[in-house]
Amino acid sequence: MSEKTLTRMDLSEAVFREVGLSRNESAQLVESVLRHMSDALANGETVKISSFGTFSVREKSSRMGRNPKTGEEVPISPRRVLSFRPSHLMKDRVAAGNAK
């Protein structure tokens, strides 16, 4: 398994090579897309990217947890969490990549 991480710079470099925008314009485009996605998620909207997956925000209610070290019960406050559900195409593509 590869230890490579895809970064914003990698994405903007790919836009530069594939689309032909300048490096600066490519970086601005990537930043704009990521900003739109994060703004939508912060507002509680769902972000669905066809053939990739769906990002959504879930509201988790308060519950009782347990400190694994001491066994003491601790209240866990309600919070919002980000979740990602990959599309079937993405799942198949990742599974095919593991079969190499």
C-alpha cells in the first residue's frame, strides 16, 4: 500500500496539466471548490459528487460514555460530525486498485 497523500498542491497541479489554466489560476480554482464544499457542510447541507460520494453532516445526540482507563462513566455532549459515503463506482474502483 502506498504512503502517498494527495494534497491541495497535487490537485492544483493536476488542474494545471489537464485544463491548461496557469498554476495560480489552478490553485485558486481548487481553493474555491474546497471553500464552497466546506461552506455548504458548515451550513448543514449535503455535498454530493457524482461517481465519487456524498459528504454530509450528522447531528449526534448526547450519550453516556466510559473512560476506558478508569471505567468511570462520562457524559458526551451533543455534536455535529462529518461523514462520507463513497459511491458504488468509487468503492469498485478502490477495490480494483487493491487487487493489483
